[in-house]
Amino acid sequence: MKRVIVHIDSLVLKGFHHEDRHAIAEGLQRELAQLFADPQATRQLMAVGNRSRMRVSSIQIDPGSRPQGVGTEVARGIGKEIKP
């Protein structure tokens, strides 16, 4: 069994309330865990290798989204960046 360790040193999200940071992080963590539970996604991540920085393309956040939903969408954006 292989293990995937993702370390996010900093996450820059502009235009969000400071007090929402923990809920955004929770949504991000939960969605990344689901994403990397898929063996194919894990193989793709391993193929990418170590990255010091990853920029995610624009993501669509619906007006009125809850902070956890924002984290979920950010994780999905990350997932799109690791797929070939």
C-alpha cells in the first residue's frame, strides 16, 4: 500500500473572510482525501512528483457558497491540475 502525503504550506484565497479559513481548509482536506482515495488519481499525483508550487486555474464559486464548499471547489481545481 502506498501513502500519499500532501503538504500545503500556504493557500492564498483572496476575497474571503479570515474567520472562514478553518471551514475552507476542512472542505479542502475532505475533498482531497476523497480524490486521492482513487488509485488512478494517486498514480497521476505520483507521476507529477514533488512540486514546490502549484497554481490552480480559475475555479467557479457560486455566490453564497458556504466556506466548506469553497474548500471543496479548490480541491477539485487541484485535482484537475494533476490530471494529464
